[in-house]
Amino acid sequence: MWRTLPPLTALAGHPVDWIEELLPAACEAAETVRETARSTVVRLMTKAGIVYFKADHILPASEATILARLAQSRPSQVAPLLGVDEDRGWSLTRDAGPTGPTSLDEQSTDVWRAVAGAFGDLQRNTGLGPDEWVALGCRDFRGPRLFSALCEMIEHAAPELEAADRESLQRRLPRIEEACAELAGDGVPATLVHQDLVPENLVWNAGRVVFLDWSDTVVGHPFFGLDRLLDSCWNDAERKAAVIAEYLAGFGQAASSETLRNSSRRVLSLRVLYEGLRWHHEIQALDPAGEHATRLRADQLQGLTMVARHRP
């Protein structure tokens, strides 16, 4: 049966034997649930339940590397790990439960607050320091590196922007640099930043939250990790305020409440540029003429244009 699964056998290194050795029971069926230039995910039905195989195609750091460490320090907050191959970016995990916007949307604001609080707790207690995560391959956006990376991204995209928008972005650079410097000096330690914390990457089950999809993890100011979750409750001002307050409360030992609120606002002011930065680095690892890179570049340029034309 295994040799009839193209999603597996087509991958470099043929992981079929590797998977067979780690499965908790015989495989009955398999289907590809995602296949992009970024990663391939295959769902495997076994007699012992659902198992997911994931191969990251952009290295480092792969999800396998992140999971291997978090499974040691925070095992209840990541999908149950069956095995990893860090060199090849492969991971095999048990199903952690249902995900998706519906599963979280149906929950009360208290659940959203609990998710935000649990995420902040995980960031502060990963078991490794920022230097160690960077050494494992996570991109480093600490301190002045964030502003440098944003400048590089803007410069790289500039030829595709209208002249007036390029000039507008250049005029805004001092203000952007100031915001980055204020974040760097607010006293909040750098942490892992999960850059895609959307409901589809969360499992809420009986008061426990599991965080999925660590493929695009960097090191930087922790508050950037909350930004994507806030997108999901953007139109609910009360819920958004409650989520932010719960999340910030966990960082109370690092800075005053006022400083934390100011940093949160600065992160939100940089959110569009920060997302463009995320696309920028992913585009560099893809075929520039490919569909995925083309779509990301369009999203990036749209965001930069919006920033350039925004009236403070």
C-alpha cells in the first residue's frame, strides 16, 4: 500500500520506511492535505488514530527542529510527537484535535483570553534562550536587526512600487526606526515568535490549548506573535481588548503596564510592514516565477502601498 502514495514517495529521500518505523499502528489510508512550495502535509489513517507527516521545504529552521525542543519543555502545548528528522525537515505527530475558526469562534471571550495567556506563557518558557533558538536556525529580529530587516525588505520591493509610494516610505523610515528602537528598549525579553497564530493553527480541548504549525518561527519581540490572533477578532473590539490585556499581564515582571500597552500599540503600528517582511524572506527561498512567490509578492506590495498611502 505504501508504494502507491505519491505524496510520500515523491519527496527526496523517500520517507516511507522512516514513517513505517514510527507509526503506532498499520496505515489504512493516506491523503495529502497541503502541498505547497513551503511544505507538504499528509494525513495518515491508522488503527490507532490519525497521524500527520509534515515535510518543510524551506530550511532552516524547520518545524521538526522547533517541535523537537518544545516537546521537551512544553509537551502539552504541541502536537504529540512521534519522531523528527531535523536535517530533512520531517516530523510525524499524532492528531491533536479539531482546529479551524469555527472551533474557536464558538468559544467565549474567556477562552480567547486563555489562549492568549497560554501562548505568552509558552513564549516565556520554551526551555531555550534566544541565542540558542537563533543557533538552531531561527531568523533573528532582535533589537536593531528588525529595523535593518525592514529596510532591506522595502529596498528590495522598491523597484516595483510607484515613485510616490517609494518616496513616502523613505520619509516614514525615521518614524519606523523610532518604533523599532522603542520596542528594543522596553525591557521585554526576546522570545520565539510564531508568525501564523490563527485559529486554524490552534486546538482548544477541555481547557488545554495546542499550538500547531511552527514552520515560520523567528526570534524577536514576543508581541509580534499575538498579531495574527488579533486579526481573527479584529471586528470585536471588546474581545480584542480582553485578549491583549490577558496576554500583556503575563509580561508584567518585565515592564510597567503603561510600557507594555505602548509596546503593543507599536507592534500594531508595524504589523503590515512586519507581515511584508515575513513574505520577503519566504519569497527569497522560492522559485521567483512560481505561483506561490508571485502571490506573496503581490500581497507584500499591496501592504507596502497601503503603508505608503496611509495618513497618520
